[in-house]
Amino acid sequence: MALFPSVDWFDEVRNVFNADDRYRGAGGGYCNCVAGFRIAEKVFVLTFDGFECSAAAEGDDGTLDDVDFYLEMPAEAWRDMVANIAANDGADLHHTLNTLDLDREDGLATSKHGDQVREDLFFRYNQTLQFFFDASALVETEFP
């Protein structure tokens, strides 16, 4: 069982995503970005190359300077999303990254430098990122 959030959890999801065609490439297509995720006090970085997620790493605030964009929500919102995905074998309409983005006045994606071109990569690759998180339905997850 993998603890969310942790590099181990992201690696387990990455392994499922890369191995299962219903997540990897299917509809999400080619993705080439470095995405950051701020979850509570932690920062995680995922690297997507082509049709797979090639790396997951823990970072810090400074790491966010180097990502294309990062997603930040309160820890409870991340937990609700991951728990919803597990319960429904994928996010319901209220827990997709797209809906969570639309529900926030300033959106979900940002960059440290306010670079709109880099932030727009979130929208370009949103479906692949959703497939990545949907793959977590196959990972036994525990929460702190």
C-alpha cells in the first residue's frame, strides 16, 4: 500500500499508467511536459515524455521554478480527488482536473514566472494528466 502523497505513490501510479493502454496514450496522446504538484507542504514533479511518464521526484519550492506549470490545491482537495478516483474507477464529473480548474477563480495551473505559454500546457495535456490520476484507481492508497 502506498502513502499519498509520496514519491512511492506517484511511482506506483506511473507504473500502472505506463503499462496499461487504457491510460497510456489512449485518447490523451503525446505529452511532453514537466508538471509540478504542490500537496500540503510537499512538492512533486512528474516528467512526461511522449506516451509515458518517465520520472517522479520530490522537490521543493525552488523546483517549481523549473517546471512548465504546477497544480496546487489544499491537501483535503487532493485527498478527495484521489479517494473519488479509487471509489469510481476514475474521477466523477466533480473531481476531474478540468472541473477542479474551472471551480477556482484563478484556475488550478500556474507557473512561478507567470508564463502563460507554459501554463497553457496544462490545458493541452489535461486529458493525459487526468488519465495519469485515473490510473491511481489501481493503486492501493493510504492517507496520513
